[in-house]
Amino acid sequence: MLTFDRPTDACAALQTRVDELLGEHLGSRALEAGAGKRTRLSLPPDTYVVGVDTDPDALAWNTRLDERVLCDLMEYTPPFGTFDLITCWYVLEHVDRPELLIERFANWLRPGGLMVLAVPHLASPKSLVTKWTPHSFHIWFRRRVAGSANAGKPGFGPYPTTLRRAIAPRNLARRAADLGLTVAFEGYFEDNKQRKLRQKLRLKGVGWRAARGLTRVASLGQLDALRTEYLVVLQKEG
């Protein structure tokens, strides 16, 4: 299981793996499930990209989309076997029943297709704080600490979170197996916002290693302060 030093390293490894797995299918149909303002993976120009989101501003700003669908993902009903690639980037932590959404994604994939998921790693102090603090605090943090002046405005996060246990890596793997999906790639990395906060607090080197160790001991090995984010690629059988 891979742990990357930076988000850019994790995303580069993810891109390489997706390119390897899709191969000749790269130039077909892709779904951005919760499209947001930009497409995370680099896709060939002839790939037809459908974006689904409930935020009209975010959809309008995403210039890579060939088709924009303004609706909730639980209301979107494409034919089964429509897509070669489904990317769901930081969406599952915002829904009440992420396991149901994953089942829908599996149905929409063609045999051999890929589902790319990015979620917070629940077994981290960052996720614990996020889950048990109000949404107003998340907006304040983004604006005052992370320096995002547009946080909370239309088209910009953060959005209210649920952080259900269904998005934990082990639970995702179990659900995937039940749906005929196999884990083709997985990796962890530290969120940029946490990294910037550590830099402001001068928490690095020996001090950061000590803080990580104390977190592990205090949580009886359950929490990892470095692994705040989780990426996984699931491939449909066939």
C-alpha cells in the first residue's frame, strides 16, 4: 500500500495507473460524478466527458466537459454499461448512503471499466475533527487558515460532510468485491491544507515525526496523522 509525500505525487501515480489500465479505451466515454470546477485526470481530446453536479456554477466553470447534467447523482439515470471511466473526486463524504452510489457507478461501467474514487481517510485526526465540528467552522478554517477567500461561496467548497464508515478503505474494498470490482490501485497522501497549517506552526522534521507517533500511541494505533486522504481505482470484471 503506497503512501505519497505530496498530493501531486499521488495524482501522478494515479494518472499513470489509469492510463495503463484503460489503454485503447482512453478515447471513449468518461463520467465526472460530482464534476466540480475542473477534471482531475488528463484524458485524450476525443474522450467524451459527461459531468454531473448539483452546483451550476461549478459545472459552468469546468471547460473539459462535453455534456453538463445539473442533478443529484442519485437521480441521474444513464443506461447500464455506458462509461469506461467514472471519476468521483471528494463526493462520497458528502452523501448519506455512499454505498448505494458506488453500486450505481458499478452498473454504469462497461466491463473492464474503471471507477476512480478520492475520499478523506477516516482514520486520521483531520477526518475526526471534520466529522465532529460544524460546517461553519469548516468555512472559517478555509477562509482564515487556508487562505481561500471564496470558501463557502457558490461554486466553492467546503460542502457539508457526512463521512460515513462506508468510505473507509476496508469497507470500500468489501463493497467493491460484492459488486464484481477489484482494487487496481490505492494510495494515501497528506492534504495540502494540513501541510500548510503544519508549516505555519513549524511542525516538521523531528517534531512532526514525534506528533505522528504520539497520535498513533494515543489512538491505540487507529489514527495516522500523515495519511489524511485516500485514492483507489476499482476495475469492473469482464
